[in-house]
Amino acid sequence: MPISKAEVKLKQDIKKVWEVVTDNKNYDWRSDIEKIEITGNNTFIEYTKDGFKTVFKITKFKPYSLYEFDMENENMSGHWIGEFMEDKQETTLILTEEVTAKKLIMKPFVKTYLKKQQNEYIKDLKNKLFD
């Protein structure tokens, strides 16, 4: 099961970073997402710009510390972890994603795809926090 990890230091208050990352109603900053449909207290569906949907179930929600969810779509299943740490006026966000490809043809590309997705997410997050 491929794992991809990314770490970013943001000169921003941890509360602000937490609010942006965990607010599934305000997703306009995400360049890869068309819409998010909240389907329950701990579940939501993300739709990409080309209509591809992924179902998410929040498994841990510890404010200003830990945000985790399971995810699944027709191509993969996996787990996402966001760890939040604050030091003075800087927030460190560590993203860990573990995914299993459901289609054999996709397995060689999963790690590269995860890294690309994490980099795009971080870029979008920085744009939102510092625009």
C-alpha cells in the first residue's frame, strides 16, 4: 500500500489553518474540486472538476491537532491524516496519505499521483491562507 507524506510550515495561526482544512462547506480554494456534498455528520463526497466522485468518512477529529478520514472511489481506497502542530506563530501541517489502487493498471502510478495531489493541495492552501 503506497504511502505519501508531505510537510509544510505556514506562518499562520493554527486555528486559521485548521478552519480552512476542515471546513467542507467552503471548498472554493481547492482547484481540483467542483463541489463537496455533505452527506452526514462524518461523511461527505468530493466531486472533481470532471465529475469524478470520492466518498469520505471522518474517523478522527481532534481540533487543532488531528484530522483523519477514510476515502474510497472506483479506483482506490485509503486513509488520509492531517497532523497540526503550532510553534510560536507558525503552524506545521503534516499530510499522510495511504492508498490501495483497485485496478492493477494503476498500481505503478499511485505514489506519483499521491505526491502530485499533495503538492497541489498545499499550493491551494497557501493561496487561500495568504491571498
